[in-house]
Amino acid sequence: MKRLFLLAFVTLFAINSFAQLKVLSNGNVGIGTTNPGNLLQLGHGVNSDLSISTSTSNKGFIGTWYDYVGFSINRSISSGAFTNANRTHAEIGFFSNDGDSYIRFLTSSVNNTIGTERMRIDKNGNVGIATNSPGSYKLYVNGTTFCNAGVWSGSDKRFKKNIKTIDNALYKISKLNGVNYEFKKEEFKDFNFNEGTNLGFIAQELIEVIPEAVKIGEDGYYSINYDEIIPVLVEAIKEQQKQIETLKEESVNNKTLQINSYQENSNALNETKLFQNTPNPFTENTFINCYLPKNVVSAKLCIYNLQGIQIKCFNISERGNTAINIKGNELSAGIYPYVLITDGTASDTRQMILTK
């Protein structure tokens, strides 16, 4: 039986010089065809050099059409032509046209007869998801992404050159404006923007301060790489901390110098002394130092406003060097004279400035 089948098969190929094979009615097959119309059609049909189909409608289809090789599920064929109007449900296509080539993936809803392109791999290996134009990006996602395990970027020192410390980081951060905003979803429907309120920067403003964090795309729209801002923030915090430490050190040194200097003189002269508050001006806390000889019976430090109204008064029981802490949140911003009163007499007066 097998020999008879093989003999019949060879005979079909040897009937004429074109070596055509066709098995219709209706096992289709083809090869070189005289129009078997699918379920393996190899040769020069109307639009196809190769097509394999489980049915001519609403099943599955594998085939070539001109510059296209594709696989489609649940499609209808109209006159053997591959057209958008016939595409349904799911399709993978491999294209080569006028020097361009790409792979695309299409799906659609049950009631949508035209497939929607969901992903494309272009000739440069760039991948676009929800867009057919990934441009120069290796991965372009037109919509919101999510990752459970985090994203890593190559940052080995061996990859880098021209390494320099970021200068004026604190100044740059002070020029940034963080904003709340919502996307114009109705105006830019193709961008798949998210709903609700977002936090971020305006790219056109950021490019003036940290241009390395902003890119202008091929379509003319601006985008931000927020990772590029993190090193600037780190250096800004370090700069600020250095300033704080310097101010603390200066304040302690100044206070020590004042006290030591006065101790050498006031102890000998046996007189009271009121020092300038430090820091001055201040926003949160400041210290007022004074020296009181042992022979002082009563002493107090009183704070007044510019109208001469007494705001606060502190009784001082210690003698020698002492300090009084003034809290900024207990006063309004302004200029305040303060007076050291010993044994009922104003010994000395100075002014402090509170800013908010």
C-alpha cells in the first residue's frame, strides 16, 4: 500500500515539466499550485508563496503575503488578500518592506475585527510596547510599568571616565520647583497617561538647572530621567551638612573666646558682663551668655520689644559664667533689646534679631 502511495506521489510530480502537485476535493495541499486555496499552499497563488490554514475563515492561518510572513488566529480571508479589514484577534507578523524590517504582535477584543498592534521589534532590535515607534530606545513603553524586584543599572567604575564631583549641588537643588500635576489624557490619548495626581518636575524648567537629567525626544517632547537627580540631592545634603557643622563650630568657638576673654578681665575687675547672643540673627534657638560676680545679690535678664514693652524675664540664680536659651518659636520675627539687671540696676543691654 505504501509503495502504491509513493508511486502515485512521484507520478503526480512527473506529469509535466512544472512538477506541480495538487490534492483538492477538498484536501487542498497545492505546491506550485493551481489554486488549491489553503491548508498548505506552496507556490505562486494570488497573493501567497506559502500558506497553511485550518480553514478559510475564523480559525488559524500561517502564510506569506508579498513582504509579510505571519501567523494569525481567528481571521477571515477576503478574496485571498491580506488586508487590515480581515485581521482579527491575534497575529504575529514578520515584515520586510523597502529596506525596513520588523516583527509585530497584534491582538484585539472579541468584537473588534481589526487587530491592534501591541508590540514591535524594529530592524535595530529596539522594542516598542503599545507603540510602533520605539525610536532610538532599546525599550519604549507607552504606558505605566511595574517591577516587583527592582531595576539595576550598570555603574561599575571600570565603565566610566572623566569622573568629577558635582559642584554647587545645593544651589542647583534650591532652584528646582517640585509640583503636583495631572496628565492631559483626553488631549494625548495615544500616550496612555495614568489617571490622578502626580509629583515631579517640569522638564523645561529642569533642563535649565540639571540639563543631564532631561532629554528631548525625536518627537520634540521632553522627558526626565529622575535617577540623574539623585546624585545631585546627595551632594546637596552633604554641602548643607558641612555648612551646619561649620556654623556650629564657629558658634562654639566664638562663645568660648568671649567667655575666656571676659573671665580674664571681669574676674579681676569683679563686674557683670552681658554678651551678644549667638547665633544672631537666629530662627530656632539662640544663647545669651553673661558673667555675674559672686557679690551680686539678685539678677535677671529681661527681653523687650521695640515699643519698650517687656516680653519675657528670666531670673538668674547662678554666679560666674551662665547662659540662657531663647526659643524662637516663643517669639514673633523682629528685633528685641535685652537687658541684664543686677540688684535693681540695668547693668548692660544688647539686641537680638529673630527671623522666620
